[in-house]
Amino acid sequence: MNISLPQQMASLVRDEVNTGKYGSISEFFRELVREWIKQKAINDVKASLKEYKQGKGRVLRSLADLR
């Protein structure tokens, strides 16, 4: 996978890697994707909780209730 970044963004990424926090540019982006996945999961749970509080949820008593 290849990505293109504007020069200013590329410089920011290189500067962050050069601090030693990341071993490589690839490691920087892997961490970025992990954080994005984590935040997406948090947002999904918050949305589900909001729906539940609005009465749109239901309690499942077994896996058969999923059908």
C-alpha cells in the first residue's frame, strides 16, 4: 500500500518518527489505524447506548433472539 501526503503532512510524520516514539513511518501509520479502530468501536458503542436509551434496543436472552 502506498499513500501520498502533502509535503507539510509528510514532514510532520517524519518529525514524529524522528523523535524516537515510532521505529518507522509504517509503525506510525499502524498506530494511527489502531487508534482509529478503537475510536470507531467507542463511537459504535455510544451510538448503540443512545438507541437503547431511546427505547430502540431490546434485551437478548439467548443467541436465538438474534434471529
